[in-house]
Amino acid sequence: MKTRVITSILIVLVAIPTFLLSGYIVYPIVLALLAGVSVFELLRVHGSGKNPAVAIPSYLIALALPIFAFFAGEHVTQFFLACAAVIYAFLLYMLILSVFSKGKVPFSKAAGIFCSVAYAVLAFTALSVIRYIENGVFCFGTVFIASWVSDVFALLVGRLCGKRKLIPEVSPKKTVEGFIGGVVFATVAMLLYGFIVDMLIDYITVNYVILGAMGLGFSLLSQIGDLIASTIKREGGIKDYGDILPGHGGITDRFDSIFAVAIPMLVVCVTFPPFI
């Protein structure tokens, strides 16, 4: 636990200046690097980290899309159409690779690689885009609140009063009580975040109904994202995706809940903005 806490403090110390500089290209560059590390971890799970035919296009997509989001500006729709084209091209490439690899990349592996890489890369890309939409400087904080507050309090509540296992076949330590606690505290934290923004920023109006719904819905989704990542780990026969973050595992271990939240959060923030 001590190692986990120390690493968490270091993550916060790195995250704060990154967020403060998020209006500049340094933010998408950091996201691109994180996406690259996450893709490395995921390819290793699928046993394809050393296959250049798989690794090279995967890394190119991971590094390119979050950075290109910085230059999208007001053309968010066009940018995501371009992203869809890139992801489709990657899907087609993986299927063609499976056909001509003579069994070295079977269809099941090609599908698993595609799903894992697209899942991670699109999430980091959405994190980049959400910062640059209208009032994105406030919106992108909601992603981390819904995900990380939910994670932290699910762990704490589960350790304090967790009795009933949630899905022990997937994640033995998660409990029903922890799951509920994570949702409750994340929703409260989301509303508190909105209140702080409302008090400090005169020109912003906060829609608390939408913000509360986001806290509830996306904290649920974030914990499901955690379970999805645990399922992939179980099938890959590993405990953690990596060891770059002592006490936390790899980048994918730390961002697994965000993977499930980032894109739908972006959609909600554009369609039903909580900050006006």
C-alpha cells in the first residue's frame, strides 16, 4: 500500500503541470506517449509485441491520433471521420495480415489485437479532443473524476466494509459494497467539482442535473472498464499489464477505467454540455 501511495503522489505531481500546460501541444504529446506505452503492454498480452508487422502500425496509430487532435480545432466531426477511416484501415490491415500470415496471426489473435489497440488509442485520442472543445478546460477534468475517484473509493470502501464479491472469476478483490461506494463518491465528487467551477468562474453556468447524471453513469461505466481490462489480463494469464508504475502496474492498469469513459464522456460534453 505504501508503494501504491507514493506512486500515486508522483502521478499527481506529473499530472498537475501536464494539465496546466494542456492548452499547448505538450498535453497531446504526453497522451500520445501514454498511448504508445499502453499499446506496447497490450501487444505483449497478445504475444505480438515483437512482431513488426503488428507493432509498427499499432504504434504509429497510437502516436499520431492524440497529437493530430490538437490541430483539429473546430473541425471535430471531420477529425473523427478521419479517425474512423484510420481505424477501419487498421482493421482491414489486421484481417489481411491474418489471411496471408499462414497461421502466424490467426483470426482470433488479429481480432483481439485490433480491439485492444483501437480501445486504448481512441480513448487517449478522445482525452485529447475533449480538452479542445468549447469549455473543454473544465470538461476534461470530469473524465478523471468519474474514473479515478470511483477507483479509489471502490478500493477503500471495499477494504473497509466489503463482504460480497462482485465477480470473483474476473476480479477476486472487487466487492459489491466497493462498487456502490465508488459510484456514490464519484457522483458526489463530480457535483462538488461543478460547484467549485461555478463559484470560481463567473462566466460559466453549471448544469448540475447533467453533471450528476454524468457522475452516476460514468462512474458505473468506469468500473465496468476496469472489469474489462481484468478480463483481458485473466485470459492473457498476467497479473498486471506492466510494472512502470510500482504498486499500480502498467499504464493500461492505471487508465483501464478511463478507456471505457473517455469517448462517451466526449459525446455527452459536446451534445449536452455540463458547462455553458
